[in-house]
Amino acid sequence: LAVVALNPLLFRLRRSLAFRPAEIGVVIILMMVACSIPGRGLMEQFAQALVMPFHWERITPGWRERNMLGLAPPEALVDSTDYDAVVARFVTGSDRAKYPSPSLWDSVSRKWRQVPWQAWTAPLATWVPMVILSALCMVGMALIVHRQWSSYEHLQYPIAAFTTALLERDENRAFGPMLGQRAFWMGFGLMFLIRLNNGLCQWFPDYLVPVQLTYYLSPFGAKWPALYRNPWAWGLLRLELFPLVIAFAFFLNSEISLTLGVSQILWACVCIPMVGSGISVNTDYDIGGWQGWHRAGSYTAFTLMLLYSGRHYYTETLRRAFTCRRAEDGDTGALWGWRLFVFAVVGLTALVIRLGLAWPVAVGTVLLMIMTFFIVSRISAETGLFFIQPGWQPFGALMPFFGAYAMGPTSIVLSALVCGVLCIDQSQALMPYLTNGLKIGEKLRLRPGPIASLSTGMWLVGIALAIAIVLVASYDFGTPTQYHWSYYRVPTMPFRAAEPALLQLQATDQLAESEGLYGWQRLAAIKPEKGFLWAAGTGFAGVIVFSLLRLRVPWWPLHPVLFLIWATYPLAAMSHSFLLGWLVKKVSLRL
């Protein structure tokens, strides 16, 4: 709207009034960074994770018998001494009459006083510093990898490429070169009419005929019932066309679009024989399972490959960052990124240990969390995926790696709480947004340091506003009880994960012994589950083999990102469109 409607109008009035591409670019970057606050990246479940466990404990007798909430330290959750005022009102909202106040200030003041701030002081003091340090860690990582990914590895950044193509404009013209192309408007008009028609069909189904963009291939399942051994068979047998995905395939290397396109087919070829031979691939998105462990191994291997490919740049900038030597080519952003990253990681780890988590588990939780942010950002920059789900959590990989005895129920609860607050959905975290934002800034000749500083300052202001507004709104209107994710799933996740381990240790009379282990003893008692080793090992080996083939064999057609994204909801929905986009691009370039 800014480049199509607002800017041309300002240009007609006076050319100097029109926004320059860099100015609109800064607005877009700040908007992208702000998107990490309200969604699943943080605020969608932040308050509920700290107060709703008391609600579910009251209606779950087994939790009360086993004192499940006693596994969490008092400062990690709200003070529920006054249950009605702190917990019940958070669920139901205020019982005061909703009458208009004589002034806006009186209304705001009344709503502010409804929040039991005293009960929230301890958990906010515990978690807000961790939230800020995790954000600073992501800002530092984005600055560190920017030059390596953009200038040395030449990633395509499809989201940034599309955005800057829309923003480009000559000072003497109202529209940029893309908006002056007839082909662009023909494609836009066609899609706009399809969307407008299908929208109107919802209102007037008796008068209009929708344009079908979804086709069901269920007859194939009827002919070959083995397809339904695949938990994602619904996506394989549902051909849903996303024009945006098909278009983005043109920005990608053919190997990436082909890999994304055939991911479901290759997963079915692997999964169906496994399930047929008796191997369970069922996975709990929150807690873990075969698919999640497989991706944990894949993420680890991909991280090692990326660190290896950029080892010279990373080690040189790290050395210069802490020896006060000048940066090469004025690349001060990476140097400050290293300083910020190291400070944030050390501080975050210290706070997690102070919360009560044993140091081996704390270090593992923080490092795996950082790794997920790192890889999701890489997937976004390299593939242009705008919907990514890692499908595993750090604590969900640590539990089968350590074993119930070595980790213990308390460490499970605390590690899961850290994950639930800081990284429950890494695709909406700060780093993927900022990574694309830095590339937009680079294309618009904006330095990464000031962009990162401005974004961080805006983000800190946004966090303060968001926490206050969410608490005030929740105690006024009540939390959304119809939303299963934030109402039940995330708040109960730590205790659902720890309960089987607690019962197992109680049955073997090892609970007190497990809870009494200190750091080095936990490392010595590690006993990984065989299923976890096989699942993570296959993912790890697959990424390493595919990476080596991609580096050494010129004709190799597949990218190792396959193991990071297959068997996830986004690709189950969009893989067919990526495959169609790859086919259209191949045919277009050939002809």
C-alpha cells in the first residue's frame, strides 16, 4: 500500500514528500522485528505458562497427589496464595460491570488496579531478564552470520529479495521498475480476482462459483492403504495450490525448490516401510518422539556443517572482537555481534542455573535453544520459507539423551519451562525476522549495526508494553479458554513431560537418589535411550552425507535441508506447491 498508493500520491503533491526506499525499508524491518513479540514467539503463551498450571492442578487430582507443581521453584510461577484473585480471575476476567468510565484515565487506572501485581513480581523478575538476554543473543547471532551468509555464501534471501524489488524506485519516478511492468500487474490482477471471487463465494454461495485451489487425492489411498501408515498421509493426498509458494520457487535454486517439493514423497518412502516393520514414528510436538529426535540430530549436523563452512570468518571475527583489533572491510557489526552474543549466552546460562537447573542440563538447554534459532534463520534465508516448524524442543531431546535417572523430574520441569517461555515456536522468534531485515538493509545500503541497534531498542519498548497490556487485558476479559495451545498445551507441558519420569523413579525407589545428583554425577549417569540414538543418528548421518554429496558431486539434485523440514506441518501443506513451482521454473527456463 505504501509503494502503490501512498508514495505516488505524495510524489504528485511534492517529490520531496515521497518516501525513499531506505525509509520504507526501515519501517518494514521494524515491523518484522515487532512480529516476534505478539505471536507464539513469546506473548501468545507467556502469561498463561506462568499462571495456568495452578488452574490445571486444581482439576487434576494426580498432580496434587504427586505435588507436581512443587517441582518448580516458587519464583518461576505466580504466587497463587489468593487463588481467586490471581488464577480464577485470570481465567474468567473481571466480575465488575463493564460500564463506560467518565474519562479514559479513570478507565485505564481501574483496569490497571485489577491486576494483582504483587503476585506477578517474582515471576516477571525471573523471566523478563531471560527473555531480554535470549533476544540479545539472537541479535548478536544475526550480526555474526550476516556477512558470511550474504557476501561469502551468497544465500538468496527470497523474502528480502522480493521486498526490496517492490521498494526500488528512481527519485524522478513515482513507481519502481517492478511496478511499471505490465506482466507484474497481469499476474497480480489474476490472483486478486481469484481471491476476491473466492471470498465473495463465502457470502453468496448460491450465485458464484469458486475457483478450486485444493484437490483431494484420496482415491490413491483407497487403492493403496499402506499410504495411511504415514502420519502425514493427509498432506500427501491433498494437493493444495499456494500461488505465493509457487512464485517464491522462482527465487530459489532449483535444488532447494525440488527438495522442498519432493520432501513428502521421500518421507513416505522412508516412513511406510518403517511403520510396516513395527517402528513407531509417533511424535508429540511438545515433548518428543521419533520424528522430533530425528530432526534434533539433523539440526545438530547442519549446525556443524555451517560452522565448518564458515570457520575462517567466524574464528577471525571472534579473535578480533576480543583483542580490540580493527575489523576487516569495516565489518564492525560481526565484532559487536560476538561481544553481545557471548555476554548474552553467559548471562542466560547463569540465570537458568540460578533458577535451579543442574548445570549440564542448563548448558544443554541453552545451546540447543540457540541452535534452533540459528537453523530456523538459516532455513528462512536460504529457502524463503515463511512458515517453519522445527517440530522438536531442546528439553525433549535432552530427556531421552540423559535418561530419566540422570536428568530427574525437577530438571525436566525447569528445562521445559525455559523452553515453553523462550523458544516454544522458533519460527516466530526474533532472529529469523532480523536476519531478513539485515539483508533488506544491505540491499538498501543501510549499515547492519544501526539497524540492529534501532530494532533492539524498539523491541525492548515493545516487550514492556506487551507484558503490561496482556496482563491488564487478561484480568479484565479473561484468557482465551477456547484456544487449546495457550490455555492447556503449553502451561501443562513441563508437568506432563516430568510425570512419567517421576512415576518410573518412584516405582524403582530411585527418586530421592536422582534428585540428589549434582552436575558431574548427572553426566556420569547418562544413559541414552536406544530409540533416541537411532532416530537422532539417522538424521545426523543423513545431513552429513547429503552435505558432502552436494559439495563434491555437481549433479547431486537434493539439499540437506530435506532432513530439517520433512514430516512437519508447513511442508505437508506446501510441498506440492514448491514442486509445481520448480516444474514451472524449469520449463520456463528451458523454453
